[in-house]
Amino acid sequence: MTHCTATQLIDDARTRVTRFDFEPGQDTGWHKHGFDYVITAITDCHMRLELPGGEVNEVTVPAGTAYRRDAGVEHNVINAGDAPMSFVEVELK
């Protein structure tokens, strides 16, 4: 599996903002979030979330919507759709 493109937009004392762009089938690679974070979908995002222990969740995040999670989340995010997907992640330091 190939990894998505992560483009860091801001990284200062308070926040880190990264744009993620995925072709179909691309993933983030396994990672654990060190900070609370907010995701805002730029496109409709059809995500397959691989979780520790082998669990897999499929979710759709519509373009223009957002969600937040606490630090400590561990997963691999995969574009499970048939079109490119993009979102912006804001980490709260």
C-alpha cells in the first residue's frame, strides 16, 4: 500500500495543521495521535480505519464537515472510496 501525501501548513507553539491527500487505496500508515485533534473534510471521505487488535471500521465523512478526537487514538486511515479524498487535520498542542 502506498502512503498519502501529507503537507504541513502550520506548525507553531499552539497548533500543527496538516493537509492529507489520498488517491484511492492510499493510507496514512499506522500512527498514534499525540495531541487532541480536529479533522475537516475537504472532499467526501470514505475511510477505512484499521484499529489495534485487527478491528476495521468504515466511515464516510461528508465534505465540509468536521469531527474531533482525543490524544491517544491509534489507527491506519485508508481511502476506501473510488475517488481522491482530502482532509485537513488541526492538532491542538
